[in-house]
Amino acid sequence: TRTERRAYDLIAEGFGPGAISPIVIAVDPAGDGAMVDRVATAVSADPGIVSARPLPGASDSDVAVVVAQATTTPQDEQTRQTLDRLRSDVLPDTLDGTSASAHVGGYTAVMTDMSNRVQERLPIFLTAVVLLSLLLLVVLFRSIAVPVKAALLNLLSVGAAYGVIVAIFQWGWGK
């Protein structure tokens, strides 16, 4: 195995699977000095979090940072559920009735958000590609049958490619 993989495995073994990519929470306490500790305590109480601690910050700063370590790896579905729980339940409940705010970030959150965004827009992208290729082929061949066949085969090849990708990476056929 590669050196990077061995390092990843050693860190995960020594510090837990979530140590590789901590969840970073930016907190604007809105003048309430105890708010950051309340956020850290509430996040720590979540079953998907091993620990959460506020980072020492500048005394004149208006924002604080809480770093949380998940119980699972960044790619795990449970980590995604933990992020969703933090955003929809834990932080809103903790900040309810105050003017403080908190935002969940870090590599895991960014990659999860980006994955969700791509997944939302993929059907639109595929539809646009197929329709534009269909239109271009209609203009080029001055026919309907050839472009329709090409569009169907294009969709078939994209579907097959995604099926192969799922089989290799999600079902583990490529191990």
C-alpha cells in the first residue's frame, strides 16, 4: 500500500476514524461568551460525535470555532446523517431564542454539500447534453431517425457507465 494510505490507517487507528477530517463549526456568539461552550457541549452530546472543543481564539474576534470529531469516516453515510442532524436539530435547538448563529463546515461538510449539489443537477445536465446533441445531429443529418438512435445510445452508454461505476465502487467489485 502507499505511504499516504498507511498514514491514514495509522491516524484512524490511533485517534478514531473521524480524526482524518474534523467537522468545523463557525460560531458567532453575538456577544454571549458562554454560547461557544454551549454549542460545543450540545455537539458533543450527539451520538455521531466523539468530541467537540472550541479552539482558542483572539480575544477581540467576533467569531469562534468549534472542532468536532465524528465517530465514523468522512465517506460514511452515518457521517452525512450526523452533519444533517447537527444542521437541522442540534445547532438550531442550541441557538434557539438567541441572536447567535453557527455554520457547519470543514472538508467533510463541503464534500457532502458538493456531492448533493452535483446529484441535484445531474439530470438537468444529462438532459441538456442529449437534447443539444439531438438538435445538432438533426441539423447535420437532416433526419430524425439517426439523431434519435444516437440520443438513445448516448443515454444507454451513460447509464451503463454509471452502472459500472456503482458496481466497482459501491458493490466492491474492484477490490
